[in-house]
Amino acid sequence: MIRGTVHFKIEICKGCELCIVACPQESLGLSNKINLQGYRFAELIKDNCTGCINCALVCPDAAITVYREPKSALRKSGKEAVEVK
């Protein structure tokens, strides 16, 4: 199984929830905290991200960066990651 993780630019996220709806793994949710703009921001709530990049594709503010393990790392150590935008 391919593993991924997501990084959010919290201060530009407006909490539109498009990424949450787009995630087939249901890995994302809204934080109970708010950013400096007064919005609840999206965050990774489950450790089951596959790095599919659906969330980053639908984000209107480009606030999401997805990192995915390369296929070669799965066969070796599994510790490397590549950035997918």
C-alpha cells in the first residue's frame, strides 16, 4: 500500500471542506482550532492517507501539499518521501 501525508498552510485555509469531501480515505477533517483569519482549518485526522492528491487538486487556495512515498522506497526502507503538487 502506498503511504502519504498532507501538509496544510493553516493561515490561508478557509475551511471550505472541499478537501474533506474529495478524500476517498476520509483522512481529513476540520480542526476545532481557528487560524488568524478566524476560520477552522482542515487537518489530517487519520493516519491512512495514500497520497492520492485529490485534496490538493480541489483546494481553491492551494493550501495543501501532499507527500507520497516513492514506489522504490516501499521495496527498500520506506523512509523517503517525494513532494507531489
